[in-house]
Amino acid sequence: MAVPILQFSVVFTVGLCLGPAAEVVPFSVSVIPLSLHLKDPQSVVAKREASVTLSCETTSASDGRLQFAWYHWNNTIVPGNDLFNRTILPNGTLVIPRVVPGGAVNNIRKGVRRGGGGVEGEYRCLARNNKGAILSGPAQLTIASLARGFQKAPADVEIHETQPVILPCHINSIPTAVIRWERDSKPLPHSTRYVPLPSGALLINNVHSVDAGYYRCIATNKILKKSRISTAGNLTVLPHPNFPQAPRFLLPPGSKPKTTVVAGTNLSLHCAVTGWPIPEIKWLYRMEYFIGNISTLTLKNISSNFTGNYTCLASNTAGNTSQDYFVEVQTPPYFNFTPVSTVYPSAKTLRLECSALGYPTPEVHWLVNGTRVAYSGRIRKLNSTLIFSHSFTSDQGIYQCVAVNSVGEKWAAAEIMPDRSKGIPRPPQNVRCRPYDEKSICLTWDNPPHLTAQAYSVNSYLGRDMGPEYITNVTYRLATGLSTNTNYTFYIRLYQTSASDQSENVTCRTEKVGNRMLNVKALSYNCVELTWNEVNTDIQCGQNYASYKVQWKDVDQLHSYIKFTNTRKMIISGLLHGKTYRFRVPSKNSSDQTTSVTYNLSQENLVGNDECHINSSSNLMKVEAMEPSSVNLTWSPEKETEIDFFDVCFQEAQKEKELEPPKRKCFESKGTHLNITDLKPGTFYTFSLQTNYKNGTSSTTPYLTEVQTATDVPSVVQKLHYKILSLNSACITFKPPLKEKEKIIGYLLSYTPNEDWQYEQWQKINITLNDFEQNQQCVVEDNETLSFVLNNLNPELQYVIIVQPFSAVSTGNPALPLTFSTKELSTNISLPENTNQVDLRYKQKLGIALGVSISLLCILCCSSYMLLRKKCVKRETTIRAQHVRTNYLPVGMTTLPSAHPRSGEVCTAEAHEMQVLMSDDSILGDIPSDSLAHIDTKGGVGFPNCKVNGIIKDAKVNGMVHITENPRFKYLASNGHAVVESCNEQNGNGPSTITSPPSIINGVENTNTNASATNGGSFKSKMKTNVSKKDLLKLSDYNSNNEISTSSAKFLDDEDASLNSTAITYLDDSTSSVPPGRRISSILGPNG
């Protein structure tokens, strides 16, 4: 596993490095704009005898004039020959000069016109340009009408005060009439208690005594501008009931009225209930959710989520009741995926995607240039997607995906155009077909003149379904694998850099035509004449003539003699009188099972015939196939003394569908017998004999000799493995035998849960070559490996399995058995001697070696780094020690030189400490006074005294001091904020500060903001180290987690700054006393 992992790591690393720089090539689709757009005409309600126009608004991006057509109930309107004088204007508008009614709508839809017919009904517009056409959605033309009387009118009614009442009113009208109510011939007063219902009725809630009177409704048709007035009904208001009354709905209780509403509209559900005391009302949705307690429930902007049961519950002290309303929300069709206009290559699979939603679920159909798409085997609709299996240039046009349900209709269009950039070659010509046999048809065609084809495709249809497809590079093809006695339709396509369109269609039937009818007639005692009839398989597909292979043999011999001919007649001589022969005439190179005819020459006692050529049978070659891979040849020539040598040639018998004959081999022999080895078992071979005479002439036997070698036992299978798939199944894999002695037609898999069972008790499975299919759970390594899944195993049992190959005549020996149990659930168990285990061990060793090598390399790198770093540190220490050995400084030198690594050395020496010798106590004059509240012994980044680990000028040596930098030092300005004080401040350049919250030092807030530096002395030397200025300024304050900014901080260079940030620690006893006013800091801790 190490090698694959290493390879993956290398590839991943290279890809990660090169990936960001790699240019991403986006996947592109040849999308084009739609060249034609159309807006659906609007439905119209018109008066009788009025003039109406229906518009067909169209825009086209294509050249050429637009053409328009109109359809009335799918019947084309022909201007100038129209009964109603309907005309189409140049802009596509349909003009109907006079609206007249017709017969019943059903009769109009059937195209039957009564009394001149009518113009009302459904209209569609078709707009066409030079790229295609689009058919619009439907527009309805309706004639306005208003009934003479009311179907329902108010009637006299009595109602108790505070109770609701419904007054009915309904009239038939197109369009729906507008209803107004009057009481006592006056308009109703404005009140929320008066609720008009969609049916036209009036609901009065909480009736008062003032509501008594005569009510009537007035219906008005806005198109006709006519009104109808209903009869009046007297409403009598009675006083409150003096006894309890149970709730009662004005609609029949227990009924479930169903209301259908279109999504996006509003709906009001009314709950009119009588009873005393006044019932309490509750609305429930799906008997679970409380949604209101009013008599009228209004649902606004309804969507599909509103579908369900709405229940009105009414109760009082006298009882309770309920009324259910089922609301069904219907949604017009809408598209969630529309087709895209594109340029398509010829002879490719083309898909026009389309998907529509709605309720009820819409039905989708396709139009091409305004007409229904004719689905076939090549063009089919999968769900709602249109698929072209083999695209033609004739497929171009504008396609519409149309979705229809009971609520409405919606369409979306896309334009497809063939890619003509590479040219479209002409299709094949003169396509012909003929039956070949019961399952094959032969097709031939001609190539177009002056055209070179690279390939052809033969496509077939079985009815409207697609059949097999074939590829060839010649002008003929035998279509095989067809159904018996079935009609097939074919077309041919030619391929160059692009594909041609289809050729003309031809249809043929699979069947066998003709009967061989082999007839044997004896011409003499050693000569017969064979005649036979032609069958359709005699002429090979692509040939114009028939070729036959005449076979005969002595029934007592294994070999046979053959001769080829193009005629249907042959005379065979040189036979032995009294012998029985078997004759057979199949087509050349064909495996047809022609029936043989047996004939005995002793049946007739005939004399010689002039048509027979007397040939001695002894001169013919005899073949004995005793071994699977060798044959013995013998012959008895005449005039043996005149013969120089023999040429014996042989080859495998040419098989059906072989384009080239097998390779021919020849041997030279001085004798009359020959043994030929290294032949294939169970294979037919043909042999010929040529006699070469001493005078330079030669003769060949008139017939070929054919024999089939003996069969052999197949070898054992290789690399037998198993893989546990589950507790009840296992995958068995193996490879065919290395040397195929015999043609293997299958394998015998035997297994047993008990190795003590007799072999006859084992379970056996015969697996043919067609049974080996790739299983997703049983993936094989290569194409040679065969796999088979063994199911219904018992995990509690241990199985023994063997595999044996078998041929048509024998079964081979088994490989070493496998023993396994599905309890193992192992990934791959193989035989110990298999090479896979050797490969596994090799990979394991290689992985160990590779891992050890990588580890040693890492150790070597780490060791080298540590040694190099130690060497660099040692060099820095040596250089610094050389500068501090002297007790004085040279004249004019105020600082010690810094040690720098040599060029080429990767070494960063940080100067943290410096030892100096002190001469006398005069140096203590520069020590800060003991009165300071805080003395920082560690130094800081800014070093406000501008003396960093330097040597005091003119100092006398009186001992050793240890001056230490403090990376945690932070300076506080008088305002309590951190300050980085520039050495240039005293020179008038001003301070450079950074503000931050007050610093906490050693756990106590430093409030000494007014502490100032003393000027008891100064350092004139500057620090010179290998630490960069930027690195020094970026040191952090560990207490405050603030970092001094490098943007405003500067290196401190002032010579007059004080020593308030420096403390001296004596490293020996050279200074035993402390002068007054001075203090010695404590011994430096781990933090400096």
C-alpha cells in the first residue's frame, strides 16, 4: 500500500501547487436566442352582431416577412373562403366583422355548423418566420347574454331578532351579472351586517327589527348594459325566542360542500347559524388549528397550502353542531425548467429539457413549428423531456413545450438549428435489403458520387421502436440479432467530418427463403452427380454470387473431402464401389446446419460414364486425428518412381464472418506420410497435397481433405479468490486457464458445507460465459478476471468450493479448493501459492523500507540543523569574548564592536548579555537614586535612557556587572499610557508615543506616571547587535498583551537619557559596599 499512497501524495502535491495557476476552461454550450416571440391573444366577450378583433402580437429577429394563420376549434380559417368573412391583417390581427351565434358548443367543436354556424369558441394564432413557427395559447370568444328571468329570487320569510337570514338571488348571465339589493325599493343602508354572497344571495347577520321590509335584487350585465329586477320577498322580524333553540346551519347539516378556487384569489366561507341563546362560533382548520370565531372566514391570496377541511363549530346551551367546507386550491401550470435554444451537431443525442408544475398535475406535450411532434423510436418523450436519439438537419425548427391542466395552459418555446460549419454530406443512395435468414437481413447501398465516406451507420426500427444499430466502413452490412419473422425498417447514414441525413427507408422481413433439396445421382460405379437448390444464405452479404462448400466422406472415416464451387451442380469421382458416403452442401464460410444425404454406391450397378474423371481413391489424402494437437497424414501416389517430393499444405477452416482466410502453412516431404503437431484441439483443418515430379512438373489432388482435431480436457483455472460480501454472500473470482487446450464454453462451480460429503452431494452451478456480468459489489481487477456472486450462504457453516472449466465434450480438472466462512468478513483471501500474496508481501516490504528511509532522512536533517546552530552560537560567543578580555577601550572608541557572522553562514546570534569590568565606584554615580518607586532591571524595547548594554564612558574598572535586557519592559508616560520615547526628543524633534491602557507590572498596576529619569550620567555608546530594529520594536509586553507599534517607534540614540531603566547586579564580591543613595537590585530571575 505504500507505493499507491506515495504516488497519490506526489500527484496531490503537484496538483496543489499547479492548480491555482492552471487555466480553468469553462464548459460551453452553443446557446442561441429565440428568433420568434409571440404573445397569446386575449379572450373576448362581445355583443351579438358586434365586430371583434383578436390580436397576434409577434416580434421576429429573423429576416423575411412574417406569415400568420388562425385556427377556430383547430380548423384553419381561410380568408376569402370563410363563411363569416373573417380576415387576417398584415400584422396578424384577426378581424371578425359580425358576431353571430351558432348551434350547440359541442356541435361547433365537432365542426358541425347549424343554420350557418357561429363564430364563438376557441381561437389560436400561428406566427411563422424562416426559422420556424409558434402556435399561441387559446383565446375564447363568447357572446354576452342575460336570462329573462331569475333562477332564484327572494321569498317571504320570518326570522327571530338577532338571528341570521339568507335571501336567495341568482340569474344566468355572460359575463356574471352584478347584483344590487334594495329594501322597500330603496338601496340597502351601509352596514357590515349585510353580506353579499358569491352566488348573488344576501346574508343578514344579527337581524334587527329595522331590517323588516320587502327585499328584491337587481342584476346588471355590463356588456349588454341591461338589468333584470327580481320579485320582492317580505322579511318579517319576530321578537326574541322565549325558549332555547339548538344551533342550526342555514345549509343542510352534515353536508360537505366542496369549493374549488384558483391560487392567488380570495375566498370567503360563511357560517350562518340560528339558535338561542346566540351560538358561539369557532373555525378549525383540519380539526386541529383554531383560526377564527367570526361568522365569515376570509382567506386572502390563496396558495396550495390552503387546501384542506375547514370546520365551523357552533354551540350554545341547547346543543352544538358543525359544518365542513372542503377547499381545493388549483394552480395553473407553470414551468420550473424551460427548453433552451441551441445549435446541435448532426447524428448526436439532443435533449430539450422541460418541466412543469401545477395542480392538477399538468400534462405536457410538444409542438414543432405549431404541430404535434410525431413520437417514434428516434424521437421520444421521457417524462416531459424531448429526446432525439440521432439528430437530423430536418429536426431544426421551433419547439414548444405545452403544459395543460383544468385551470389553464402554458407554453415555452426553444429554437434548435443544425451545425453546418463543417458541411453536411449527402446520404447514401439506392439502399437495398433482402432476407438472409430467420434472424438476419442483408443491406447494401451505393456511395454518393465524388464522395469518400469514413464510416456508415445502419439504423433499424421495429414499428415505432428503435432496433439495433450497426457500424461499418463498407457499403454493405448484415444486420444480425433480429427477431424471427419480423418486419424491420432501415435507413443508412454516411460519416465524414460530420454526419449526413438519413437515406430513404427500406423494409424487409427476417425469414429463410428456399430449401436446399440436395439430390445425389450415380453416374457410374465410382462417380456421382450432386445437384441442389439455392437458399438465401448462399449469397454472402456484400457479394453478387453464391459460393458453396461441397463435403463428402466415407461414413467409416473421421475426415471428409471438400471442394468449392459457384454453381449448383458437381460431379464427384474416385469413389469406392460398395461404400456408403455422406454428402452435404452448405454455403461457403457459413455455419448453416444443412442436412446431409447418405448414399450407397452399391445400390446401382452402373458402368463407366464419360462425364466422370476416373481418379483412384488411393491418391487422396487420408487423415487420422488421434491426438488433440496433432494429426497423421498418409497418401498412396501412383508412379512413385517418378516422384521427387511432396508439398503438404494446411490451414484452419475459414469461419463464418472472417474477412481474411487463415494463414496457410506448407511442409515438404519425401515420404508418403507426415505427422503435423502444434494444432488446436477441436478445430477443423483443411489439407492439400501437391506431387512434384522429377521432370519438373507437378499435380495437385482435386479435392481438399478436412478433419477436426480431437478434443482435449481444459486446464485448471488460475488465481482463484473469494471475497466476503455479507454474512450470506461471497464473491468468487478467477481467471481462465493460461493455455486453452479446448474451447471453454462455461465453468462448473461446486461447493459444500461439509467436506466429508460425497462429491455427488455437493451443490453445483453451471455458469456459462454469458452469466459473467460485472457486479457492483464484486469488482474485478481487469477484463480477464471472471466473477460470480454466491448467495444464500450460512454464516455458521464453513464452505469448500472448487471451479472446473468445461468444453463442449469434456470437463477440466478442478483448481485447489477454497475453504471459507462468511463470518470472516475478510477483504480478500487467496490461495497461499497465488501471486497476489507474493505481490502483497512485496508491497509490505517495500512500504517498510520506504518508511524507514524517510525516518532516517528526517533524523539526519534534524541532527545537521542542531550541529550547525551550535556552531553558529559558539562562533558568536568566541567573537564577543575577544572584545571583553581587555580592561580598557582604545582611544576614541566609545562602544564595543558587535560580532557579525561571516558571509554565507546562516546564523542569527542574539546579544542578550554582556560582561564588563568596573574600575572604581565612580560608575555608581550613574545609578538611579534609591528614591525611585520602580526600577526596571530588565531593559525595554525603546530604552528611554538610550543606553543599551553599552560601556560607560571614562569608567574605571572595579568589578563585573551584568546588564540585562528585559523583553517584558514597558514604559509609562505621565498620562498612564505606554510611550516609546525617541532619543531625538531632547533634540527638539518631539516624542513618538503609542497609547494603551495602564500596564500591570508584577501583578500591581503601575501608577508612577510622574517618575522622571535622572541625569546623573550618560552612555555615549550605541548598541550594535545582529538584532534588527524591527525585531526589537516588535517585542511584546506579556502582561498587557499589547505590542509596541513599529510605525511610530524609533531607535533610541540620545546620549543624555537617564539610567532609570537599568539596574546593576554584581556578579562577584568586588564591590562590597554600596554608596549612599544607591541600591542593588535583587539577583535576576528566569525572566531576566
